[in-house]
Amino acid sequence: MQKGLVSIITPMYNAEKYIADTIKSVLAQTYSQWEMIIVNDGSKDECERIASEFARKDTRIKVFSQQNRGSASARNNGIRRAAGQYIALLDADDLWEPYFLELQLSHMNDKKALLVYGSHKRIDADGRECLIPFIAPSKITYKDLLKTCSISCLTALYDTSDYGKFYLDEKLKSLRDDHLYWLTIIKHTGVAYGNKKIIASYRLLGNSVTSNKKKMIVPQFKVYYKYEKLGLFRSLYYLANWALRGYLKYRK
């Protein structure tokens, strides 16, 4: 583990339209001690060539390739390779504000926290704001996180110093594996702190997994019932909370 280094994990699949802007948002960071590990998950377009051009110009960017196995597998591949004290997950179509790392590290230091997250804009395929920004709650516990996933992958920063690395469950086939990942981490850290400042832009795409809520109901129930072992009634209770809060989160 290299102290102070942020390992940015970026799974990439057919992202030629967005990956250059995503990388540029990392290159623009005011905090420069980072490595960006991009894992091409069997893409059929030119995104690996585009990413590799950036890697040739900046050795902090590293591009790897694997057969298509889903975003969870690609993220795990990147996490295994990570050398940094901190882990950040940034998808290949999302964007950071230039002060993202600086503010999140400062927030982490102020709160003496191991896990922080933040607020973000919500943009469409062309980069236009399509919903009002998501403003993160200032603090959440494990029980809060069961009700709704307030930790957006693109705004989270995890300090591995105390508990080491965690990995996503690939058996969920990249459906709600991120929610389970944060639940696993927060059971160790006890709490996570949110930054009210808007520090990133989350791209809502019509063909994205998260745009199909019905597809996520069964995997979400499995998170509660099979993985967190909450029992039938508590699992249904938290599933209802998740569904309602998810509807409110994306209605405007």
C-alpha cells in the first residue's frame, strides 16, 4: 500500500463515446497523487485504443483487458492491481469535478473517516443536466444504507488502512453488487460521511443497468435475504423502503 495514493478503478465496456472525457476529468484533478486503473471488459469498440493513447502520455494511467465478465469482475480486477491507500470507483462514462479528490480527502480527514461519499449532478448522454442534483445525506450508518444506497460509486472514497481491500460479489452478475459492496465496508467502518458539495456528474443512459428498476428487484431482495441474512419480513421491509426511495430519487 502506497500511503497517500488514490487508486481509481474504472471498468470499461464499449465506452468510446465517453472514456476520453472521463480520463480528462481525472487528469484535471488538483490532487495529483493517483493512479487510474482502467479494465477493458471485452469491448467491441475503440475505447481501449483511446484509453491506451492517454496511458502512453501519462504513466499514472494503466490499461488492462479481460474477456467480457461484467463490471463487478472488471472492478475486482482493478482492485487487485491497486497499490493505493485509497480506493475510488469511477465508471467510464462519469465525470469528476477538478477538486473531487482534494475535497474528499479533506472531508475524510475532517471527519476522521474511512469511507466518504458525496453529491453529484445527473446528466444525460450528451452531458446536459436531466434531473436535479442528488444531494448526499451528511452521515449514514449500516441501517440507513439498507433502506437506500446513498453512496454513489463515482463519489465514494475508501481508506484501506484499517481493514484492507474489499471486493464485489461477481455472483450477482453486476446487479446490486455495488450496494452489497458498500454494506460490507460500512459494517466495518460503522459510519460513512457525505459531502454536500457537488463533486461529480453521474451519467444516466437509457440502456444502463440502473435504468431498469424492475430488473433490479430480485437481485436487491437477494442482497437483503441471501447475503445480509435479514429474514423474510425484514428483507421485504427494506426492499419496500429501497423501492419507494428509489422512485423519489429519480422522479425529478
